[in-house]
Amino acid sequence: MDYWLISHKDAPENETMGGLYKKMMGETGFVNYFSVVNIDQSLAKATDLGAKVVRGKEEIPNIGWFAIVQDPDNNTFAFFQSSGRM
């Protein structure tokens, strides 16, 4: 997966504010990502509250992990957990 980190020009060193990846076939729009301490716990809590996992936990090598979920109102968003190596 092609993936690029985004930081503000005034951000402290190694502080990432976002990421961008090349769209894959069939993807439309954009997804908001929420930084979490533990992606597994966040996924469990979201599904307990009625969300469904759209794309399970995946690793972004040397960056961290992400997963995409959809809440009961059909809003799609993602969780992101840093590996701490950014």
C-alpha cells in the first residue's frame, strides 16, 4: 500500500497529523481516522455499541494499524493506532 504521512510545517519533529494513501478500486469519498491507544479494544467497544467492521485491522508497515467501521447510522470512520515508530 502506498502511504504518506502528513504533518503541519510547525508541528514538532515526528508528530504526524494525518496520512494519505492511493485509492484502491471501488473506494469513494474520504474517511475520518481517530487515533486510539488500543485498536483492538476500540473495535470491541464499537461493535458492542452496534458498529460493524467494514475493513478489519490491517498493518501499515512501520507506521501502525488501522481498521474501518460503520456505525448504526451508516457513518463510516476509522481507528488508527500508531506503532510508536513514526
